[in-house]
Amino acid sequence: MKKKRGLFVILSGIILLCVLIACYIALVKVNSSEEEAAEEETAQEEVAAIASDDISTLTFEAGDQTLTFQKGEDSWTLEGQKDFPVDASKVDNVASSLASIKADRTLTDVEDPGEYGLEDPVNVIEVVKTDGTTEKITVGDKNSSTGNTYICLNDDTSTVYTTGSDLGNTFSGGLYNYAESESYPTITSSTISKIAVKKDSNSYTLTNNGKSSTGWYVEGSDKNKQEADSTQAGTLQSTVAGITFAGYYDYNCTDWASYGLEKPKMTLTVDYTEEVEQDTTDSSENDSEANTDDTDDSGETTTQTVDRELVLYVGNVNETDGNYYVRLGESGELHGISQASLDTLMNGKAFDYWKTSIDSMTISDLDHLDVTYQGTTYTLKRVVTEEKVEKDESEDTDDDADADSEDADEEETKTVTTYYVNDQEADSDNFTAFYRAAAAMVCQSRLEENTTKGDAELTLSYHGTDGSEITISYTPRDSSFYVMEDQDGNCGLVNKMNVKDLIDSFLMLTEDEK
């Protein structure tokens, strides 16, 4: 027994020793890796250091052009185009990438620079310093394994460096990547009150109007004014609010016809509001004209809601990048906007925005409803009466009530609602279920005209207490849809199963009457 116990102790010791050895080896490896990484980091060599303040002239290739920017005291100018609107911050940004270029590896005695993409370089960057000296950096290919870039300096192709500085990507794009551009107005969906799309055909205008049950009206080229679908109107608002420039082609365009902008394919006009801050010293004169939403407690500034109008002209498609050529108002700048941003507007029609909900009448405004099903007409009515009932004495807690009114307090008035089908009392639950189902009907889509032949299977004629009338008919079209048509001739497709459910609800209501 003692021998076994001793053997167990020896084995445990051996196992513990093995674990300690393994931990030591792992620790050595970690330390070795860290040391190697530190050595590699310290091994990086700074091969170029050109401070932005030391640059007098910067030349590089941008697209198919060679650009030369000359630095002044506070700005840059484009050589050969003194009026070009150079964005100084963008040129400063690329210039700053030259401040410290470090090499991870240095390849010496290179015989074939073409192997590193240096005979047909990605870019050639030339710098003239303020002291008159020059620096030249030739940018070649990227190493497919490390992602580092091959470069050589001052035309010495016998020595090639690999650097983590992505100079090929930094010095890229075209001339207008370095131009100062007008800004596309910032518009939010909630601030838009009107969207007008003018085209050769199928023009339309959506207007925010509280008189509409949906909040919006839509009007087409034919001046047919309809209530607009609130969801579709909201989607269009978001589309318009999301538009932004996607290209910049000319800062001083004089030949608009070449871009289809002398006679635009589409003109987009947007009415919206903008919140602006104004000094209180100026606001006193405009208080009667502006809507003041917020005033600073200090009295120094006020926030005012200002009406704005955006006008955007849309021309041809740029065959290179696929953007539409556009002009913002009377600006001289030529820009581009992606097709994805504008195609909805370009291809839209007024009826695309007609509301999909189907007119009905609130039951409180209803005098009667005539329902014609398969040629037979039924009259549905809701009658509200006031009836006197005995008052529950337990509810009378006023011990000081006037004795003269005791008799009057013995009775109270109760509102009673009764539903009828053809003057026969109907089940209230079935009546309200059918009425709600009719009010909840919606179109899958709208139709410009009704081409369906045949008689309506179901017609609802609402008659209001104020003399108003609404008529809705449902006519079978095919195996999937009915056509809905209202009293104004507006049509839409309705899911067949929804109409069948409505009919079933009506038949349940009229079952007792039959």
C-alpha cells in the first residue's frame, strides 16, 4: 500500500514538472514574439519626411490629368487655372501624408523595377520645397501578401522600399476631388411641405395639407387632385431628403445643352423650412414676418423658422459614372446625382401616390347605408335614442339635495343605440363588425382607369346626416382581385379574399333578416 502511495506522489511530481516546463516554454515564446515585433518596429526606416509648411509646389497624377498645386500664404492655386476653386483642406490632407514615410523593408540592387510596378507607376509625386530643393516619390504596386506599397525615391530604381503608407489611394481621384463645391441643401423629411416634379409628361405635385384625411394631396398634369397615400408620401419625402451630390464636373459651366440641362428632363421643386439662429438685434424688425420657435434665455439669439425653396434641374446621364447631370437653381456648377436617388422621381406618376385606403363614413355621421349585393338592396341604419330609466338610489350621495328636486332625481336619461337592416332590428355586434370591415378595406394598388367589364357584385352607398354621399362598388376582375370604384370614378385593385370576407360579414348580418 505504501509503495503505491509513493508511486502516486512521484507521478504527480512528474506531471507538475511537465506543466511548469510547458508554461515556461510558452512564456519564452511570447516574450520572443514581443521582442521580434519590437525589433521589427524599430527596424522601420524613415525614408522621406516632407513637412506641409516646406512645400511650395505639389505635383501628382489625378485620374487622366497631372495636377500641379502652388501654395500661397493661406491657400493653394491650380497651375494654369488661377480661378479654379481649390479646396485647400483637401490638398493639405494629401500633402500631410508626406510628412513621414517609413519603410518596412529596403530592397537593394534591384535590376527589374517593373517587377514592383515602378516602370508603369500608379502615381508620381513631385515636390518643390520652399528652399528650392525637390523630392520625387514614384508609387508602384501593392504587395499582395502584406498590402504594403512599393516606392522608389528620386528616380533611383535600384533601391525599392515597401511602406505601409497607402500613397496610391491617398493621391487618387480626379481634378474635382480637390475642388471646393457648393453644398447640396440639408433637408429633413419633416420639414418638407411640397414636392413638385415637372416632366414632359406625367408631372405631379404632392402638397402637405391638413384638410386631407391623409395629410397630403397629389395633383397630376391633368389637374386631377386626389388625396395622397400617407405612406407613399412619406417614402417620397425620405427620397427627396436623401438626395445629395455624387459627382462634380465643372465649376463654371457655360454649355448646359451638352448635358441636357438647357431643356431639363425633370425639374424638382421642393418647399421646406429651415431653422436658423438670428441675433436679437436684427430680429425685432422681422418679428412680424418670422415664426420664432425658441428664444435663448440670455436674449442674445432667437431661432426662426424660415421658408426655403430648392430647384433642381436634371439632364442626361453621364456615361462614365452613370450619374444624372444636374444643376442646382441658377448655379454655374455642374454636378451629378446617382440614378438610384432620382429614378423614383423620374419614373413616377400622380396615381402612384393616390391613397390606397377606401373612402367610408364614420358611423356617427351616418344617416343610413344602402348595401346592394347581387342585385338586392338592403338599408342599414343606426338609431340613437334617449330613454329615461329609474335612478339607482345607491348612487345618490348628496344628503343636502333640494327637496323640490327629489321627484326629478328619481329618473335619469340613458342613451340607447339600435341597429336595423330593412327596418328589422339587427345584431349590434354583427352590424359593427361589418361596418368596421368596410372601413378597413384598402387597395393593393391604384388603377388609372377601370377596364373591367360586368356588374358590381357589392355596392356600398353611404348617406350622411349632412346630406353627403359616398359610393363604393366592388366588381370581380380575375381569380385574385376585385376592382374598387368610387363615386368619382377612382379605381383600384382589392384582394379577392378581403372582399369575400366583407361579403361573409354582410351575409352574417343579414341572416336573421332573411
